[in-house]
Amino acid sequence: MAERRSLGRSFGWLWAAYGVSAFGTRFAFDAFSLIAVVVLHAGPTHVSVLAAAGLAVGAAVAVPLGPWVEFRRKRPVMIAMDLIRFAAMATVPLAFALDRLTFAHLLVVAVVVSAADITFTAASGSFLKTLVPHEDLLIANGRFEATTWTATVLGPPAGGAAVGLFGPVMTVVADAVSYLLSALGLCAIGGKEAPPVRTGPPARFRAGDLLDGWRYILTSPVLRPLFLNTVLVNALIMVGAPLLAVLMLGDLGFAPWQYGLAFAVPCLGGLIGSRLSRPLVARFGQHRVLLVSGTLRACWPIGLVFIGPGNAGLVLVMAVELGLITCIGVYNPVLATHRLNRTAPDRVARTLTAWSITGKLTTAILTALWGLLAGLTGTRTALAVAGLLLLATPLLLPRREATHEDEDAPVAADSPA
């Protein structure tokens, strides 16, 4: 079957590196929130601030890194970001062992990891576009998406069990090691990566480069609506994560392993969705798949408002997350492929950096606001407001399929006929 054909040895190592890193991240699912609640006894406001500040400051730090990454070989950048994340995460268990772990320490580590995440994502997108043939990008992105959800199925229950046996800090150790293994996998790719070529002015830093990614997105009729929709939807989904941690682990008395299980089992829907994305595109086209799956994914989170204690509450969370994640599993690889195809080769790193920074900043700001809202009105009310706003986000999706007139000439030349 075409779906299972090999994409080459180099892609195999890239995929393996991605897989081990994804599992480490999911094994440490909400580790900082758990440490803040269980070890540092933080409340909902502090947990939301931890999530928001790490994203916001990390995104700000990453702003000049987009143009810096664009004109450098991508694999060395990816390896460096893995090593930086390993070193930063490793300081948490060390500080805990010395009884010196503080809320401020967690904030600093969250900032460093967030900035490195953005930079790694920008470099990896550009690297993938040069590594995999144009016609195989959807297959590659589908495999990454399936790997993400596989790691999410397996990681949180295993991490929850590890938290129960060894405490939440042990999961951070595993996450740190996964970044080191990812770096080794990237080194194993081998070969010599061609240096990127800059078109236009000489290859020196320009202040305008900082904004070039946003300029490129916002002036593109193809990318702009998808950008606005995706950033807002992801942020409104993510604002519920720290609130659900407080609600389930605190008010409703769920054990850490139950909390992990509630978000792990539904990730089977991500596997299903990622497997369906390519045949759905082949049958209905990219535009229709993006529109329908993008609309459906906004309809599920409102159900989290009705979560209660015990098995019934656990089943409700799983059902809502299953529907949500299945739709996301279809949407994400199609969006990632569409975005790469509609972005000129010498703009990929800056475009992905701008996209990631905007997403993280928006999530950070809304997470902080929702933490304050939860403190004023209660956790359930804050979840309800987010769910209701999500129902309006499909209005931002493009209603018609992009035509050649909508595309910039360099992008159209790189896109399928």
C-alpha cells in the first residue's frame, strides 16, 4: 500500500527521534502542573501563571530566532535545541533532590523549553520539506500525527503510574532523557545538509526579518484564515488544561493515574483521525476536509463543563476528548501539509516561527486570563466560557477553496498543479 511505503532511511531516523521525544513529553504529561500542585501546593491561579508565563516569555525569546534559523543548516539547530531542552529539564530533578526546587525555578525552565520548542519546530518543518518529496508530505505528516497520539495513549498512564510510585519529578527525568535520545537520532541521519540560500539582500540580520513571518502569513489569502482559526482554537482548548488539572485532581478527587487515563485512552481517536486524513483528502479534497474537521473539533470542549466525580465523570471526559481528538487527528496533518505546500522554501522557518510564537503567546495570554476568570467565577464557569467561544471559531475558516489567484507566485510554483 502507498500509505506504508518507505520514505527513506533519513526520514526513518527523523521519525524515530520525533517518536522518542514525543513519548518523553507525554510521559511527563502536565508534569509542571502536577509538581506545582502536589509538591509546591500551588492553587489554580499559580498553575495558570506557570503555564502562561512559560509560553509567553519563551515565545518572546524566540522572536529573533526565526530569521536566525532560516539561513542556517536545520539539523544542527534541531540537535542544539534538543540538548538545551535536556539540560534545562535536568535541573528540575537535581533541584528537587537538593530540596531547592521553587516555583521560580519551574518558571525559568518552562521559558527555556518553550523557546527551544519553537525554534526546533521551525527548523524541523524546513528540514522535512527538503527531506521528503513534495507528494509524500501528507504521508510524513500523517505518521508524525499518528506517533503523537500513540505516545499520548501510552505516555500519560505510564507517567501517572510513575507519579504514583516515584512522584511527579521522576517523569521530568524521563522527558529530559528523551531529548538527549532525540539528539542522538538526529545525529544518526548523517549526510551533509546543503546550506540554505538567501534570496535578495546579503545574508545579514535585518530588523525587518523579525516581522517577515507575520507579514507573509497575514498577506496570504490562503494562510491567513487558517492561521487565525488555528491559533484561537488551540488557545481556547489549552486554557482548559490547567483548570481541568485543578478540578479533577483537587475538587473532584481523581487520582493522578485516573487523570492520565482520562486523556490517554481518547487519544486512540488521534490514531484513527491521522489514518483517515489521507484517504479523506483523496476523496473530498484538502479544503473540504479542513473545513469539516476544523468545524467539528470546536464542538466538543463545552461538554467538559458537566464533569462530575467517580466513574461517570471519568467516562464523560473520555467521550468528549475522544470526539475532539479524532477531529484534531484529521485536521492537523492536513493543515501541516497545506501550510508547507503554500509557503515558499525560503520563508518556511520564519513562517513557522511566527505561527508558533503567535500560538504560544495567545495561549499564554488566554491561559492567564482564564486563571483569573476561574478565581473570580469558579472553574466550571471558566470552562463554559471557553467552550462557548469555541463554538464561534468555525466562522474564521475559509469558506471557499484557494485558487491560483489567491497564491503568491513563488508559493504556487512550489505547490501542486
